[in-house]
Amino acid sequence: MSFLAPLFLVGALAIAGPVIFHLLRQSPRVRVAFSSLMFLRPTPPRPTRRRRLDNLLLLALRCLALGLLALGFARPFRRQAVDPSPPAGPGKRLVLLVDTSASMRRAGLWAEARSELATILGRVTPADQVAVLTFDRTVRSVVSFAEWEAMPPGDRAAGVLGRMAAITPGWSGTQLAAALMQGAEMLVDSEEKTPGIPRQVVLVSDLQEGGHLEALQSFDWPKGIELSVRPVGAKAGINAGLQRAAESADAPDASAVLKLRVSNAADSTREQFQLAWRRPDGKAAGVPPLDVYVPPGQSRMVSMPFPQTAAEADRVVLTGDDAEFDNTVFVVPPPTNKLSILYLGADPETDSRLPLYFLRRALQSGGHHIREVLARPPSTAILPTELEAAAMVVVVDSLPETTVAQLRRYMLSGHTVLVSPRTPAVAPTLAGLLGVDRIAMDEARVASYSMLSEIDFRYPAFAPFADARFQDFTKVRVWKHRTLDLRSLPAARVVARFDDGDPAFVEFQAGAGRALVLTFGWHPEDSQLALSTKFVPLIYAVLNAGSVVGETVTAVFVGDPFTLPAVPADKANETIRVRRPDGTEIALAGGTAQFADTMVPGIYSFSAAGRLHRFAVNVDPMESRTRQVGLDELPRVAAVIAVAATGQSVSGQAKTLEVAAEIESRQKLWRWAIAAALAVLLIETLAAGWMTRRIPVTEGVHP
């Protein structure tokens, strides 16, 4: 009989407990009623130091239960004759997985990994079949099984090492679980071609805790495939990571302050670090460094003000740790966009009862947007420069035909016109804008008030209210609204209706642009919309639906695709040239939606539709979690996990332990020991109850 965890046998010393409790147990005092003691001769009690054991059966049962529990936890098994030496025959089939993620860029790790790979290949026999893969966020083949077989046996190891000499760690994150699963699946697929030979996945990695091992928990590791883990870089060091924190684009200080997160590794020995702005050439940007205190295993949020020369400073660099691969965050400073909305209506500038007053207060400047509402009377001619600079036009009153023609050309070129008719007299203006002869519009007859209903929350303007908590528009009461006959306008899309069925919000597509018609006003004379909490989100959503406020994402992680901004239809076929951080350019065909070659951190730039765009690519923050995962923290993905230190092979003792673990997992004798302990405790309980009932009760004797 052998034990897989013999240290648990020390728990058998607890058997002394019942013996001690039995010896310390005091005999119960029984009171005997007696008539008188005057006729008895006093006799002093005899002193004794001897205690004797009572109820030996109960004592034996309790000691046996404790012994069986200790035996079960020690995981016993019966040894079997197993030859730990490698089996003779066709050899093994190995898949070697080599980590090339960003965390492997730390000093000395890649050289150590290549040395470990050379050691493994040095022990490979001519009969073995080997495939070598590298992985980070994706898995790439260095040598396949077919290529290994095609090489001369004496040149195989040198050929693999020659190919590995041209490979260096990249900047991508680690998908360790995906690599292990793909390696195991390769061996499963090869079982049909070469059945019966030993199969093994050998992993060479730094095993950093940000390697995404979660998927292994639900993966059914194939039977018969061993996993050998060769960790590198177990030495503790100082590493702090720097990442850009998520922030709202409309925050008041979004254009002046950069929010960063500094995280310190759990095994770090330093707490003080510095942050500084740098130019592309590595020189300081003229802003004093910022000292940051971060205890090991914690993170801190830091606000860095943009320098005055923000166009020159494109990165923040952290100093004070040993690993530099995750110490830089590349930043594209947010541009200051001036959004001009042209308002055409006869509203006095300061009248707090009319639509212009509320529109100006809803479109406040903030963040990196400067929003300006230019009000022009309907009779005033619109300057072409004003119309060209306008992000959207709002119409509330009737306009001259020349102005309507201008607005129609503006809308057909891809812009948005919002029409909120103050009176039915705006109908000819709307008809001219849509290019139809006539539109029937009248003042609705409202008994008390109307409410919005049948709202399409999938439409972009109402998308902010799609959550059930925000869909209640019953408190927005509409006192007056206009009716709109849509029978002559089949292309109209009704987004919202009143409770009486009349259209409330309608979209008309025209060329590359659109006309949005709100059949009531938001000012208090028409409705309560401007006084409700729905007004500001709705106005911003209307702007966003017109592609005015929405911005392209300006930062992604290494390896993530970057979504290119939409361009007008007349420029959709223009070639897009993307300039990478090293100065090289990549030409993309017109109409390409995404740019996927983001394998190097830095600032990328490209021109689309005559406008220059820039975006930043940074290292995955998970790569900063460089604490090495202990082998006991790895999920149990295989029946046998062979572990070898760097530069050493699996010893005979380690192989014996592997075999013992496999035998014990099949026999599971510990279950019988635990079951026997429970049975003994049940017998002890029954015996104790039976003995308690047999204790005689002494009754008093009275004269």
C-alpha cells in the first residue's frame, strides 16, 4: 500500500484525543438517600492516582474513525508494475507551444525560452514526430508534422532553431487557453494517422496571470494526451503597467486632461514611479514629470494634463520599473470640433418661451466640442459659407423658394434638416424640401393634450431610451401639434405617433441626406418636451443620427481591427493609405471597412475624403499582469501534468509521481476509507445510545 499525500497520515495522531478524553472523564456522582449516619464508623477514603478506561468499545470505534479519515486524506493506492522509461516503438508525437506575447519581451525571457526549446529538441529521437507553434493572441505554425518528416533526421533540430532565430516576441496579448486547445486538437486529429503512439503538448511560456486561462475550465481535455509545462522567467522583478482609462468624450475636462491607470504587480518591490509626456523622438514635452505612488498589487487613477504643444506630444511614458514593454501609452489628443447648427425661424434672441431659447441651452459647449447655434430670420438670405459649415439645419417657419432650393441641395449632399413646423404654413417649405408638389398639413384638434406612443426605439434618435427604464414618454404632454398626410409620401418612415394615431416624428430619405419632421414644437406653447429630461438626450441623438456628433474610436489594442470612418458615396472608391508608426504605408481599396494590421503599438494615420485621421494602438493591459501563475493554480486540464524546471528534463522520480497519480485516480481507494469512517461513526452512535440506556438508576431508601 502506498500513499499519494502521506503527510495527511500525521492526522492519525488525533487518535490520542479520545484516549485523553476517556482518562479525563469524571465518574458521575450518584446521590443515595440514607436515614442516618450516627451508627456508622467513619472511614477516610483511600487516595488513588490511578484512572482506568471505561467503555473500551466506544474508545476503539472513535479511534478507528479518526484513523480512517486520515487514511482517506492520504489518498492510498496499490502499486502496480509500471515501466517509467519511454516505450520503445515509433516514438512520440509532440506539439511544442512557444509563447511570443508582449510579456515575453522582458529582459532575458526570450533567450531563456529559446534555450529551453533547444534542450527539448536535443532529447527528441529520430522516431519522434514534432510540430512547433508560436502563439500570442493567435497561433502560428513554425514547423508542421509534414515539414518535420520531410527534414533529414540529423538536421531537424537545427532547422527548427534556425527558423526560431528569425522570430521575436511581438506586442500582442496572450491567449494561452486557445493555444493549448489548438495544440491538443492537432494531436487528436493525428490519432487516426498514427494510432497508439504517446502524444504530448509541451508549453514554453512565462505563465503570466493575464494569459486568459478561463476557457480551459470548460474544455474537455482529450484522454491520452499529456501536458508538459516548462515555465521561464520565474524570477521576481519590478513591473508596473500603464493604461489609458475609459472616459466620457463629453466630460468637462476631456480635452484638457488625460486619465490613466497605473497598476503595480503583486510581486513588485517598488512603490514609487514617474509619468512624463514625450515627443515621438523620445524627448520631454516641456511638462514636469508626475510622481505616482502605487503599492504592490494595487492600481491608481491619475490625471495628466495635456501639454500646450499637444500636437507634438503623442505618448505618456512610465519610469521606475524593470520591464519597459508596457510603460508607454500612445495618445491622439482629441481635436476641438466646432459644430455649427443653423436655425431658421423668426424667434427673438431672448424670448424664453420659443424654441430657439431652449435649443441653445440644450447644445452647450463641452469637452472637445464647441457648439454654436446661428439664428437667421426666414427672410434673410443664407450665405453659402454658413450653410456649408452647418452640421445641421433646423427649420420652424416658412422659407422663400430660393432658400428652400439651397436647403434641398444641402440635404441631397448628405446632411440633415430638422423641420419642426410652428404652423401649417410651413407645408410648402417642406414640400419643396422633399421635391413634391404639395403636402397636406393642418392644425390638429386636441381636446386636452396628446401623448407620444408607438415609438420605434430601434431608430437612432430614440435609441438612448431603448432601455425599459427610460421608455416612459407619458409625462411629455403635447398641447398642440400639426397633422401630416403621408399618403402622397410613400417613402416616409414614421418613427413615433401620437395616441390618436397622427404622426409625431417622421423621417424622409432624400439623396445622401435626410429630412426629419417633428410635427410639434418642443417649447412650452406646444408641449412639455423642452422642460423634460428627455429633451437634451433626444436632441443629441438627432445630431448623432445625422453623423454629426459621433466620433471614430481613436484607440485600440494591438491586434484589434480599427473601424474606418464612413465616407461620402462619391469618394467611396478612393484608395486609403494608412501610415504605420515605422513610416511605411499600406494601401487599402476604396470601401474597406476595417484596418486589421495593428500589430505594433504607436500612432497610425490615414486620409479619407480629404480629411486626416489619426488613431493610437496600445499594448493589451492584461499583459501587465506579469506575476507567474503557480502550477497549482492551473486548471486540471490533463490526467498527467509533467513539470520540469528550466534546462532540466523530467526525472525518473517525477515520472514515478505521474504514474502514481494516474493509478490513484483510477483506483480511488480514498472513497472506501471515507465510507468506512462514516459507517464506524454510525456504529459508535448506536453503541453509545445502547450503553446509556443500560446505566442503572439508584433510588433512595427511606426508613
